Amino acid sequence: MPLIDAGGVACPKKSDPQQTTAPVPAWIAQLCPPPSAIAVALQDWPGAMVIVSHDVEFVASLEPARVLLMPDGTLDAWDDELLDLVELA
């Protein structure tokens, strides 16, 4: 089952509807808000943030202004074409 990290808790990630997976225990589901809820909470954040994500929809919803490309450490202006890299990484 694909997982996302929520502060040390392994949270189930959206998966292919064709894929059969075990049900998620309720206690894990309660600790794992959906990425869309996290994005909404962060949209009004006035400061800087560092986000590491491979979820294209989540990154796009944050509408980033700049990107730090690794491993080179290059800081550049955000371009939606970089969403292809988000999915590949």
C-alpha cells in the first residue's frame, strides 16, 4: 500500500481503484488528514515553508513561488512544468 508521512505516522496514500488493499485502521485515518486539507491550512501561511512531496495535486494546490532543486541546491522561480519532476522524484 503506498504511504505518505504525517509526522512519523505512515498514512495510506490514494491508490488505484483497481488495486485491492487492506482497510485502513480508524486510528490511522484520524491521524492522517487528506493532502487537500493540509494544503488549505497552509495556503494562508505568511512565512516560508519547506515541503517535500511527490503528490502533484498537493504541490499544485499550494501554488509555490520558488523551488529549491536538489541535489544541486539551485533556487529558482516556480514553473508548473516542474510538476513533472514532482511525480518522478
